[in-house]
Amino acid sequence: MLELKNLSFGYEPQHLILKNISLQLGNNHQHVIGLIGPNGSGKSTLFLNLVGVLRPTSGQIIVDGQPVKYHKHNLQALRQKIGIVFQDSDQQLFYSIVQDDVAFALNNLKYDTTEIQRRVQEVLEELDIWPLRKSPIQYLSGGQKKRVAIAGILVLQSEWLLLDEPTAGLDPDGRKRMAQLISHLVARGQKIILSSHDMDFMYDVCDYFYLLNAGQIIAEGTKKTVFTNQQLLENNKLEQPWLVKLHQKLGLPLYNNAQELFDQHDSM
Amino acid sequence: MLELKNLSFGYEPQHLILKNISLQLGNNHQHVIGLIGPNGSGKSTLFLNLVGVLRPTSGQIIVDGQPVKYHKHNLQALRQKIGIVFQDSDQQLFYSIVQDDVAFALNNLKYDTTEIQRRVQEVLEELDIWPLRKSPIQYLSGGQKKRVAIAGILVLQSEWLLLDEPTAGLDPDGRKRMAQLISHLVARGQKIILSSHDMDFMYDVCDYFYLLNAGQIIAEGTKKTVFTNQQLLENNKLEQPWLVKLHQKLGLPLYNNAQELFDQHDSM
Amino acid sequence: MLSIDKYAYSNRWAEWSPLTKAGIWLGLMILAFQPLLWLKFSMLVCVAIITVRITQVSWRQYVKWFYAILPFLFLSILGIVFTVSQQKQDLLIACHLGQTYFGLSKTMLPVGAKIGIQAFSAIIGTYWFALSTPFTQIISLLHRLHLPDNLIEITMLMYRFIFIFIESCEQIYHAQKLRFGYDTIGLTLHSSGILAQMLFQQVIVNYRKMELALAAKLYDGEFRIS
Amino acid sequence: MQFKKILKTLLAITGAMIFFLLAFPTRVQAMHIMEGMLPPSWCINWYVISAPFFIYGLYRLQKIIQSSQKNAKVMLALCGAFVFVLSSLKLPSVTGSCSHPTGVGLGTVMFGPGVMSVIGVIVLLFQALLLAHGGLTTLGANEFSMTIIGPIVGFLVYKLCRRFKVNRSVSIFLCAMLADWSTYITTAFQLAIVFPDPHAGVMAALIKFLGIFAITQIPLAIAEGLLTVIVYNLVISN
């Protein structure tokens, strides 16, 4: 379980980017947690605080009951517990060959070669990029690079996976495959925290939401609580997913995802 | 009117990226033309051919009845007729202050200062960024940068405006404002060609579509013709916009945009 | 832009051991430098044909790679054979200025021709190597030569980063060109300056983002190379 | 303001040079000595001559990596990639065709000549294998001219200019221009030693090669000097 207690952060103390944030992540009913908010609301900064790259100006992060300490050793442990994949794939791939890059983090932890090979193969197969293992990264598509970047973190087998804008730049097919990948990971027990501007995607994929704006948690709750509040979303420059709009404006039932709606209709 | 006649392009002649493309852009009923297709289908390459950065391996581009010639003088004229805004704003903003950057093209063309000032003011006001004219670009949001990039092309008052992924990286509010901006530009006579992975956005904004895949035009037509063909879209790794899905799966009428659907329902 | 790199990964001999290929390259260099002209010449022809066959590059593209260096070769050889002399009979195509003659030296012409053929065969040999050996194999070669780790790690990272920079370089260049930034010599210089400065800014931007990614991947100061 | 005047004069000189060059049908390029141009003994000689500088550069590199934080390698590689891309940049129409700045001046200003000798070798390796410029057997010779003589000259010129309180922009201009130019003068030397004139010996050959390389490179050196100043000022102003 991850807990933030009165966390504030600012590069300069008088300009806080995150303001007194308290939240608990990883209660029983939460598997994929969505972080939504307009540009500049502090989502990425919150992520960087969570993985210990940025250090809170005040307040605490508590992981499994233990407050995070900022010594090298503790940080290493933290980052094995919480992995993060950033938005831009190019800036997180350092080797030229897919399998070398995916093995990078394990090499840094000095795992032995057979274990590294085993884990790399496992992850590449899981992400459906095993055939690319020897490909040069510079000739991959955006969606493929994204998968390699995710693989490079998944090999750590961290309990938590933070994904910052995982669908940015992906085409409709890539977006669909990303949604499938996330459900697959969740099904095998991975806990995920997501941030994205794509409300329809977020609505489909996440089961609990935090709405962040101007560095504060404005609202939290299940998809129904957060997204049916049209006024709240508008005030925070967000939009309702179309399933919610249909529910509210056309009086259809509120479905959890598009599949559900169309399945319902097919069976009628 | 823009016309492509049997246009093929490849960096190496044996690997064509665009294959024998023929199309006519700018017939009477077309104001916003949408170019859709999965990643790597050749959309950006087609754009670069249209503005004369890349030279077709075979075939011709015909502008207002005249085949494009690749001499410096002709290219200059072509680029005043067809302006392009690329996806990544950061790679097309050259100065640190907004108004300097917007004036770049006019300065290069040696327009006189009062004319430059007049045009820059006009465009900044039109795009609603006049208050930002003296702001440093590095502190603008993604949506604002996008507007500055568009302003830098609009000052040329070109007949055609090509927009490559105009909503990439924008939050829901930025996306909505981009749609408004496009309708505004169209209303005052600007002809626009758009490419984007956001099918809902494209469906809302464009009135004629070309579907590109593997360098070939697979289909063309109005939004109704192209998007009601589910099989076609699936074969080309695209998705149906949700308005079309509702029409086909739930039997609702096919609305042109979300506004229309909800207005219809409010008035009932 | 780096089309050679693409062929290096996709050619038919890409999987061959880099040591074998390095050995063949060395052999080709010896053939290029040995004195027999006919041997140089036949090596040149054979290797060119082999290169084109295994990479399936078009002859047109293959010849294009020579365009950039031909002027240099030509100028160098001109420098070798051009001379001044008091005696007209030393020279071919002599013209005189006062009592001295300018022209092509009869003794140096064969030398120039020999150097020309030698350079050509050596270049063709190296092109074969460059076109058939993926850069990752070069890295492993450097590793086997026991060069310092720091050097190899930086080479490896540079290779990866070059592609990031080339992509943004092309994007910036196109955007400038389409806004008439390269229409005159003055503008070209100015725009090139902006281009270089923007690329330099990307050094910083990339570095900041990479720092974060390195932290996430538990980087401990060493990029291991197998 | 005085600087602007100097800049204008320089632009005028560049213009004149370009006109001069356009009168000759040669394509001017940033030139490395090509594969096969030097006999094996000289290839080895240049490798040996360059080696101490290279080793010193490695030593400096080691120091930087050890003294600063652990991400220094990534920074150095980013800068190296930047120099490579800059050196493969075509500057169209500066000399009527294409030219490539060497990027040496900027690199020298950024890191000093020591580290530049290592980064330069990697850049030369990439140029030989990815761009088909230069060569592997001649790498030692090109290293000597481009990454040893060029940066040292540039560095000394810069220090000297600063000592005599020359304006910073002018110092950088001279540093970059002379770094570039001295590279080609060295190239001329290297060729002259190997291919002496049959009648008048090494000195005459040197004059010939200087005529060919050093003079044709003047406008490119000036262009590179100006470019470096523009970049430097833009970087400073931000």
C-alpha cells in the first residue's frame, strides 16, 4: 500500500506545485488507479515524488507502513517496488538492441545472466515483442518503442507500475492494444497508476480516480462518482467520456466500457 | 485546387512509401479534408511531398492547373500557397519570444516592418494569443505553443493549411479549443488538410476523408461513406468514431457531431 | 539520412561473426595496398559486386555514396601530379609562365593513377565492411580489442542518441526551410545558427529526461556491454 | 556595435570568397583524408603520433566521469551525438554546393581540447562507418588534424584573445575559424610529406596542397566561425 500524507512539493518553497496531498493507493478494490487533470496540474510531479526522484518539500510518502527515506539504498528498494514508464520512449532507451535495453535494470541490480535472460524472455513474450528482441531500436515504431520502454521496467517485477500518458502518439490500434495490455497486467496482479488526457481510455481502463488540479486533489472516487459530475469536470477543464454523456443525456444505463454497451445491445 | 497525379515516392526506388496516389483536393464541398491511416501509412510523407520538401519519385503535383516545378522560385510560391504545421511544436518555434517567432517567415521574405506588425497582430488576435505576444515561449503550455506554431504559418495567409496531428499532447480543453479554432478558420475561408489518430476529433471536424494505408489510398469519401464501413476501418487498423458506432449498433440516427446528437435530445 | 546503417542490419551477412568480417576487411586492405595493380583492380570489382548483391542496394544508390568523396580524391591526385619544371619534356599538357612550365608531371602520373586505384579499392573495401556490419557488432569488436570501458560505453550511447538528434534536426530544418529560412546565404547562416542552438538545447532537455529514466532503471554508473 | 561592423565586414569577405569559389567548378567539402590515400607505414605513424593525445583525452574523460555525478557519461554522449550531427549537417549554398562544418570549434569551447580528442575519434569512426566519409586506415591521420591540431590551435587562439582582452564573440569566431582552418592546413602537410613534388620536393608539394585545401577552405572556415558565434550568443542569451 502507498500512502501520501500531507505531501507538498515545489522547486522553490514559495511556489508549490503539489499542495498538501493526502491519499491512499492500493485499497482492495483498486487495481488500476487513474490520475486525471488538465495540463500543468502536477500529475507528472506527483509521479516523480512517488518514485523518489523528487523529494517532498513537506509531508511524507509511506510505503507498506514505512516512511520513505532518501538514502541511496532505500531509494533503490523503493524503485524496485514502484516502477515508472515516462511519456517519451526515446529518452528512456539507452541500448541499441531491444533485449539489451530490457536487461539494463537487471544488470544494474547485478542479477546473474541466466536469471536476466529468463526474465527478459518472459517479459518480451508477455508484451508480444519477443520477435523484436534483436531489432535495433531506432527502426521501431512509436508503439513498439513504448512496449520496449514498459518491458524495461516490467522486468523489475515491481508491485506498482506508473504509466505517464501511455497512449500519447499511438494510433487507434496501438491504443487498443495498450488497453488490452493493461487489462492483461492487472489480471495477473500488477497494480497500475495511470495518467492520460484521453478520458475515454481512462474511463475504460481505470477503476478508481483522483482528479488533480493546481496541485490539489479536487476529487476522488470510482468512475461513476467522478465522471458523472459534469460540473466538476468542466470546472477542471476536463471532459466527460462519451459513455457517461450517453448515460446522462440520452438516458442509457451507465456502462463500464464500450464493449459492455454493445454486448448488451447485441444480446437484445 | 491541388491535384496529385500518379504520385509515388520512396527514398530508395525499390522501397516506395507512397504508391501511385491520385487525388483532387479542394472541390467545392470540401473545406476540411481528413487524412486517416495507421502509423507508418505514409501520411507525413504525403504532407512533405505536398509542400515540396520531398520530391516525388514519379508522378506530379498540380496546383491550380500548373505542375509543381522544383526550382527555388517555384518552391517559394508553392510554400506561400500551402503552409504546414508539424506535430511537434518545440521543433518549429525558433525564437524565445512569441511575436518574434510569428514574424520569422515574413522577415525572411523581407516584408516591410509595418506590414509585418499588422499581420502578426491580426493573426495573434485571431488565435486568441495576443496577450501572449511578449511571453517567452518556453513557459507556454502545449496548447499555447501549438497556437504560436499555427500563427507562424497563418501570417503567410496561404490558401491551404496542413495540420499534422494538431491534437497530439493536448488535454481535453486544448483539444476542444483546437476544434473551435479549426471551425473558425474554415468559416473565414481557410482550406485545411488534417491528419490525426483521434478518430472522434476527425469525425467531428472534417468533411471529406482519405484513408491511406501502406502508401496507397484505400478509400475516400464523406464521413458517412468512410466511417460507416466498419470492415474497411478494421482492416486498416482504425476505429469507428463513437457517433458512428451508436448509429450502427444502437440504431440511433447518424449525427454529424456530438453537439447535434445532444441538441436533438434536449429539444425532444 | 543514415541509410548505410539500415543496410548494415538488413544485409545477408549481417549475422556473420564480427571477427570474421573484421578479418576479411583487413584482408581487403592488404589487397588494396599490395603492389599488383591487376589484383587491386579485380578486388575492387569483386567486392563492389558482392556488396551490391548482399545488401541489395541499387547501383545508383551505391554510386551516390562516392559522390561526396570523389572531389577530394580528384583534388588530391591533382595535387600529386601537378608540378612546375624548367624542362618541358618532364610535363604532359605543359603551359609556360616565363621560363617555367606548369603541367602534369610525367613521372608522377603513374603514381597518381596508382594512388587513385589504391584509394578506390580501399574505399570499396571499407564500404563493404560498413554496409555489412551492424554498428552493434562494431561495439562488440571494440570490446574485444580491450579498449577502455568508458570509451565503449560513450560510443554505444552516442550511437543511440545520434538517431534522436538526427530526427529533430530534420524536423527543425524542414520547419525553417518552409518558412523561408534558407532562401539567401545570410538567412542560411542565421537559420543554421538557430538550428545548432536548438539542437544544443535538446542536449539539455534530453539529459534531464534521461536522468529520470536512469533513476527508474536503477542505474549505478556503468552500462554493461556483453 | 563595433562587433556588428566586424561581422558585416566578415560577411562581405565571405561573400567575396564565395564568388571566388563559384568561379571554379570544384565542390568544397569538409575533407578528411580518405581510405587508401596514405601508405600503410604512414597510417601507422599517424596512429602512433595521435596515441598520446588520445590517451591523455581518455585520462581527462576518466577524471570527469569520476569527479562529477554518475550521469556524466550520458551528458558526454549527448554532446558527442550533437557534435556528430552538427558535423554531418549540410550547409547548403554557403559555398555554392554543400559543406559540412567540423563542429570542432564548438566542441573545443564546450569541453576543452583534451576530451575533444576522444569525442572526435568517435565522431570520425561514425563518419567513416555511417556516412562513408574519411576512412579507418586514415583515422589516425584525420584524428591528428581534426581532433588534435584543430582543437589545440582553437584553444590557444581563444586563450590568447582573452589574454589580450579581445571581445568574447571575436575570440570565439577566431577560435572556431582557425580551429577549422588549421585542420586543413594540417591535412595539406600530411599529404605533402607522403607525396613530395618530383622536381621541388616536400616544400613545393606543401604549397600545392595548401593551395588546394587551405584556400578552398577559407570561406568554410569563416562560415563555421560565424556559425559558432551565432550559436554561442544564442546559447548565452537564453
